[in-house]
Amino acid sequence: MRFVFDWQEYAARARQMAAEGAVLLRNEDGALPLRENECVSFFGRCSFEYYKSGTGSGGMVNAPYVVSIPEGLCRSGKVRINEALRERYLSWIAEHPFDKGPGWAQEPFSQQEMPLTEELVAEAAAVSGTAIVVIGRSAGEDRDAVYAEGSYLLSPAERNMLRLVCGAFRRTVVLLNVGSIMDMSWVAEYRPQAVMYIWQGGQEGGNAAADLLTGTVSPSGRLSDTIAEDIKDYPSTAHFGDPAENVYAEDIYVGYRYFETFAKDRVLYPFGFGLSYTSFAMRTTAFAAVGEEIRLGVSVKNTGSCPGKEVVQVYYQPPQGALTRPRRNLIRLGKTQCLEPGEEQELRFVFSVEEMSAYDDTGATGRRSAWVLEAGSYKIYVGSDVRRAAYAGKYTAHALRVTEQLEEACAPARPFDRMIIAGDPDADRPEIGYERVAARMSSAAKRIAERRPEAEACTGDRGIRLADVRGGRYSMEEFLAQIPDEELIPITRGEGMCSPKVTPGVAAAFGGVTEALKGYGIPVAACADGPSGIRMDSGTMAFSSPSGTAIACSFNTALTAQLYEYVGRELRMNHIDTLLGPGINIHRNPLNGRNFEYFSEDPYVTGTMAAAELLAMHRSGTTGTIKHFACNNQETKRSRANPVVSERALREIYLKPFEIAVKQGGAYSIMTTYGPLNGIWTAGNYDLNTAVLRGEWGYAGIVMTDWWAEISDDAGGLSRTFTAQMIRAQNDLYMVVNDAETGMPGDNAAAGLSSGVFTRGELVRSAANICRVLMNMPAMDFLLGETDEIEERNRPETEMGAVYPQPEAVCEAGGCELDASGLVTQGGSANIYSVRIPESGSYRMIFTLRSELGELAQSSVAVYVNNTIKGSFTVNGTEGGSVTRELVFDSSLQLSNYIRIYFAQSGLSVAGIRLVKEETA
């Protein structure tokens, strides 16, 4: 493949995305944009230490740079910065460095703020008319936000900052550098003139914020979540964070679906809301119900004084029949081009009537386990947000229609009560009622037994290679029939993290991970985290993109595709086949730590954005692995907390983004969760991975576990070793093991095959899924000798972080000990040893390590010899125990060497490093 990879163009797209995703909530008296050449004063340490992303696997990108907001403004040349105040902040920050925490999932939600006094603020107000206050928050994998000061709520220091600044300055602008929405009740208390969510915008976030502040770009982002008055107003809060069981009692009434039906008065900022520096007039120019389609024309005119973009949102209000339903449901979205004052653009929308169907999981309509369109009027509303959407027309269904008949799948294991409309469904504020959801009545075990696939008996090696299948010379069945069970089982295992068989520092290798599998011409593919850019624990530079929330709030699928076309090229340039993202779980509650990776409370926004990203990556032959399938809506005890959720809510809300990504985005790689779904762990959930995903949606790709996930068995046991049950469920790949040949200790695949837990037909089925995907990945091209011609332009200069020199080591004949007493193991740190050896040859480097963190925590190490990476490895948390890791340098050491040891994450302590010469035969 030939393509140009221009880092500057990449940055331009990311900068545009970060700007278009920012949401302006308040702009009193024209506080924004800033006046040309005015002096502005920055408050808040996140003004100078910008959060590019959240934490965990989705944020660990070795970005070449991160632009702060003052840096972006200075580069614009349009305003001046209060330098005295900036210097005071920078001096204080130098004495109070950024707290990264002791390791994985341990970073504070917010950082310590510089104490402010009335005198200091008054001095700043005397030289500048506008103050910019930046408030930052972080959360992420394994770490939900909490309803506490300094997390969801403002800290006392932030409250004092707002009190002082808003009281002293003529204009105060508050920017929220966060991954998810937070409490906004303070706006009414302190009344700053302007408030804008700038989210976590990646490495170009500061430049994007400057574009917005100066008016170079007019804000056009819209909220992808509802902001309520209080955290308790979200009905999910009653159960969120329970370490054992999370009951989805609100059912389909998630986000605006709840508020627009039951609690409009509890909303501060509605879903889809966002201000601009200009104004627009919107009108429906055409509405027609043609056969089974609704066709809409919407005209948007810029009636203001500056250029800008407007978002058009199309909702439907279904009738209240046997099934109660939310009063508003987003069904289409669109965004105009940048319109000049007076310019007008018409957007056209088409959607199927069937898309307004509801799922009946009880038989209330007479058709259980079916998508149904009940009789009545379906009203269509068009506007710039859910609250301002105006009536555009209606479609009338004259009788109940079944649009798709399915079967019970993924139903709850026990009864529970879910929210419905009680009393008069047409009342201005209907009452909330509850109905009983029955426990599942069907048997997944029965379906498994009845639907087991057959496989040809093993023929032995006939010389057929995977390239022959790709070329159409043999079938996949003929190819796989050659491979005996003991050679085929390892294809269901991925190796990692930091497998030496693929690009250094990535999350895993899968496919031809054994010599036998390679012998059949099966390539080894690489996958890498994550949704905000490529994570390479080797320290290799990668681009840090805006967070999922920022992308969703742009409401711009075309721009999303332009950005992710570059992501796809960057993957291919680094020989990575799939990105472990996008994350497409629902923002069920504002406290979910991984909301920054995900998109929205709305399934249509989520699925549509994911589809745009996937289609763009596919242009370069790479893809994304959509995750986490399904209902990963809290990080607290994510491997144990059981989501109790109805079939209806699953299909209408939580599975819908995945369905859109599969059907519209062509997804062919999916990752399951760590935890259960209605009592069955997703890694071994047949209903989820086979009945729904493959049977209902026609999915033909791979399904992989999350890293070191557990799997449940038929007797209620739970273990990482139950890979027999995983294969039976058609979760094709276990991620990850150290050695695919042997698997993990106690792996039950071989025993499960011989005892009938799963069959050769089921094994071949998963192997076929994996091989079909591999045939269309870059790894296959590279295996066949096809080369890429990549012209890389404008590569930014970067450093891997702080470098700490260590004592020189002089080895004797057998090797030597490297002094590890002064090693700096903070994430992003590199330690340099000068090492002299008496003779060249192969050497083994042995690390003795310890971590106080839990077993899912990840701390990665990469080793470079004379500026060439020689290997990397990941250590999971050992809870205080010691482990060893080894790397072998095959004839790569010279008599004098520089060895650089890079720590990608904090959390490790090193008890010893020994260099040992390998014995020669």
C-alpha cells in the first residue's frame, strides 16, 4: 500500500476535532470570544498541565507533545497572557509536581491547586479584564469517579478560586478539561460569564481551546449526555457502584430518555445542547412518508455575524401502547458545513419506519421476543437539541406489525422490577411505575447442544496454506481440516503483553503464534490499545487523539472519519493490525471512570461514531476492536459486579451501538468484558457471542476476551483456565498468555475437547473466524512479501520523558549485576546504564521485580541497547510478591554499550538486574 503520513495534517484534523467537540454552555454579555490583544489571566494548575486523556490502557499514549491552553493562546498571537501570574503558577508547580499516583489506577481525580488570596487575584484583575479558570479531572480504567469533592464535585480550593476570581474580574471564563460531565450546580452560585467543556482533547487540545477562545473557530459541539441538577437525579445512581450486583432498574429510560419523559425540570443542560458565537434559523422544508421510509429536508441558515456550524438532530416520539416508551428517541443527526453569515444549507435525512420499533421481551403486544411497531402516530421532531426540537410531521401505523421475530437471549437470571410509565402516559409529567421482569425461560445449554457445528475429520497436512484460501484455490474448511487438534487449539490464544513476535510494546500477538501454525502460512497479527491513540509500552511515539466524549460531542461523522483515516495509517505504519477501540459502552452514569473512552448516553450517537471510525480505518486495511461487549458501565469491581438488565434494555440501549457498528461499520473484531452479564461471564456467554452477535446480526469476525479475563463454567465456577467454555461460546481468542503453545497453567482446552465440553467443530469454527480475519489484515500482506511505501512527513521531535543516568557496569566473563538502587521507575522515565563486557555474544538480562498493585494492574518495561529496542514485557500487580522477567540479547552487545530501561507506567520496584552471558554449545 502506498500513502503519505503527514504528522502536521494529522494534528490539524485532531485540532479541528477537539475544537468541534467542545461544548459552550454559557456566554453572558459576549464574554467570548476574547477581545483582540486583551490581557488574560489564567487560574488553575490544569491551565499549565493539560489532561490529554483519562487513565488506564485507553490513555497511555507516548505523545510527542501536549499543548497547554496558554501555549495555544500565545501561538495565536491574538491575546496577551498575564506573565507575572503565569510565572507564579509555574514556580509553585515546580515545587508541587504533578501527582501521578503510585501506579495503575492510583492517579488522583484532581491535582492540588495553588492557594489563592484576595490580594493575588486583585493584582491580576488590575492588569487584565478577563480571567480564564481551568478545572481538570481524571478517571479511567479500574477507577470510577466518585460523588465527592475533587472528583464529581468541586474541591474546596476550586470553590475558593471561583469565588475570588468571579468576584474580582469583569469577565470570567471557566474551561472544563475533563473526560466526562461533572456537577454543574456551581454555575448558578458563582455565575461566571462563560462556561465551556473542552474535554480531554489529546495532544492538540490546547491549540483547539485557543481557536475557540479567540473566535478563530465558533463553538459547534453539542452535549452527548444530559447534565442534571444532582447526581441523584440520574436513576442509575441508586445502583451504580454496587460491588456485587448492579440492577438496571431504569431499564430503557437512560439519559434524556428518562429526563424528557419523567423529569424535564431536573435538567440543567439538555442532551444535544450547545451554544455558538453566531445564530441559526432551522426549518423543515420537506417531510414525507414514502412506503416504509421517512424522508426529511431541513434547512439551516446562519442568521448571525460570524461563520459557524450547526447540528441538526432528528427525534421521534412513539405512541404509548402495550409497551411504554420514552418520549424522545434520537434517530438521525447531521452537521452543516461552516456557514458564512447569511448562508443557508439544506440537509436531507432518510430512515426506515422499522427503526422506530420497540423490543417486546414479555409478550405484552402478543409477540414475545420480537421487534414490534405498535399502532399509532409516530411524531417526528427536528431541532438543535432534544428540548428545542420542533414538530416536523408524523407517520401513522394502522396496526401492530412485527418487524423482526427473534428468540429469548441474554435474559436476566432472576426477576427484578424495572421502570415504566404508570397512569396516564400522555400526562405532562407521567408517574413512574415499575413492572416485574421475569427470569429467563430458555436454555443456552439446549441451544448449544442443538446447534453444534460439524467439522471434517483431520486429513493431515496436504500442503494447503492460508494464502491458498485467500486466493480462492481451496476452502477454509479444507485448509483447517489439515490441522490436528493439538496444533489448532493454540490459535485460540493470544500472546502478550509486549510479545516479541510483533511490534514492540503492543498489547498482544494472535494468529500464527506457534511454529506449527506459522508452518501453515498463518500470519501473526498485532493489536494495541486504545481509543485515544496507540499505546506502545516500548516508549515509541504515537499520536494522542481527542477522547471519545470529545469526538461524540462534535456530532460530526465526516470529521471523525477524516481523523480516523490517519489513525488507520498510523496503525499500518507501525505494523499493528487492530486498535483496541473504539469503546462503545453507554454513559449510563456520569461516574463511570471509562466514560472518556466511550461516546454518549445515546446508542445511536455511539454506534454512528464508532461506525465512522471503523470505516475510516478499513481504508488502510486496519481495523478497530469494538469493546466492551457488553454492559461495562462501571469500573468498580468490574470483574465481579453482575449487571442485571432486561432483554429489552439490552437490545434497545446497550447492544444497539454494537449492532450499528457491525451492520453499518463493518466491524470484524470485538472484545468482551471482564465481568458477567445477567450472571454469565461474557467471555463464555453463548447467547451474547453466538445467538445475538452471529445469529441475529450476521457477524463473521472474531471475538476476543479482555486481558486475563475469567470465564464461568456450567457449575458456577469461575477461572481464567476455562477456555473450553470460551471456545464453545464462540469467544474465539483468549487474551493473553505468555506462551500459546502451552497456554496458562491449568488451561482446560485439551481436556475439554476430549471430554466433550466442546467439539472439534466448535474449535474449527473459532479457528475459521480468526483465519478469515487474518487473511484481510496487513499481517497477511507482510507475510506474503507485500511491502508498504509510506512517505512520512513532518515527524515531530520528541523525547521519551526524563532520562536518569545510572552507575557504569563493568562485567566479568560470566556477566555482572547492574546497580538498581537508584532506578527511577515512575511512568515515562528512562534509565541509562553504560555497560562494558569482556567479549561480545548473547546475554540474558534478568529482572527481579515487585509491585504492590492488584493483579489486573499493568506496569510495562522496555529495554533498548545502543538506541535499538531489544524487547519489552509487562508485569501485572503482584500484591507485594516478587517475580522475575528475562530478555535475551542475541549477539547484540558490543564491548561498550548503552542500555536504556524505560518504564511505561508507575508501580514497579526493581530489586535487582543481572546480565548473564549465555553459554555456547
